[in-house]
Amino acid sequence: MKNNRRDLLFQEKQNVNNFTFDKRVAKVFPDMISRSIPGYKIIIRQSGKLAAKFVQPNSNCYDLGCSLGATTQEVARNVNVENVSIIAIDNSEAMLSQAKINTNGIRSDTSISLINGDIRLTSINNASFATLNFTLQFISVSERRALITKIFKGLKPGGCLIISEKICFKEPRIDHKMVKLHHQFKRQRGYSDLEIRQKREAIEDVLVPETVDEHVNRLKKIGFSEPRIWFQCYNFCSMYVFK
């Protein structure tokens, strides 16, 4: 049974520690993510639609940083070619345990493997499709190029990579405005100012955003095609690129 508990983790004033994807977060993650990221459900659904268009027969799909398996489920439901395997990887045992429950019983001919591991150390092979949906932002900036390069090498020609991220803006005035709009979005979904402030304190040293230009330049230098930004709302965006 899927877990739909309401996120109350930062409702009370507390000593804030760095954010981790532990059991407490896993229990409330669907509510937390849908109330925190504008367009989250659209991005996940569209990941499945893009998979239907770009996944190649006899290949692998990788959901890197799969959390509770939302992207994995959408890809499995939408893939319509033969002999495809989805490999979903996350380094949080708590998140992966819930992902196993969520993906159990999906009606699909596509096989799903859930792996507890570090995506920085995982091999990428024979891939025609890969997703980094709100994952790269949690990887150290100094390690991002190596990870993207590994994905590029593991993709088949014509293979597609989706990257969805929280972003920042070079101009401080615009960045500040986008942060304010994001906080307004969260208030409209029931978070208090205390919850917003404490969540930001918990995550600011864990999640490090980059500008769109930084993402684009890295991808192009590695060898990917010109990135296509298909979704953006405030300081969140999703793009896809091809090998």
C-alpha cells in the first residue's frame, strides 16, 4: 500500500540538522515533494511520455536517484518496445524499501530492478534512456561532470537523458525574486513560514543548485546535443538531451 502521510516534519521549532532521506522522510515524501516542487507531477508523467518516444528495443533504462520509484513507474507504464529493463538506483534504504512496495504489481512487460547503491559508482551500460529527476543537485558540484560523462558513455547513439533540477540565477535580483515566488508556492500549499525556514536550513548545505547555463555548458562539453528545456516554473526546470 502506498504511503500518503502529510509532511509535518518541520512543523515544530527544532534544532535543524542536515536533510537526509531517512525513514521519516520516506513516510511523507509524496506529500513533501508535491507541495515543494512546482510541476513535479507533470515532470514525472512527462518522463514516462518521453520514454515512450525515445526508449529503444533491447536496451536498458536508468532511473538514477529513484527515491520512491515515481519515475520508474511512469517509464514502465509507457515503454512500448520489446526487451527493455529498468534499473532504478538509490542510496537510501528507507526510500528504496518504499519504492519496492510502490512498484510491486505494476502491469508492464518491462522488468524492473531496484538497487541500493551509489549512482556515482554504478555502471551504465546499453542505455537508451536515463533520468536524473532532482538527483544531480544532491551530488557534489565537483563530482557532477564525472557522473554525466559516465552516463554519456553508457548511452547508445540516440540515447536520451532527462535532467530535472532546482536552479539558481546569476543575477541576485532575479534569484531573490524566484526564491520568494517558490516560498509563496509552498505557503499556498499549507506550509508555514517556520516550516519553510527550517526546511531551507536543513537542505541548504545538502542541495546545491546551479544556473541553467552551467548545466547546458557541462552537457555540451561532454558531447550531448543542445539541451531542450521543456519545463520551467520559478527556480525549477527539466531538460532533455541526446547522445
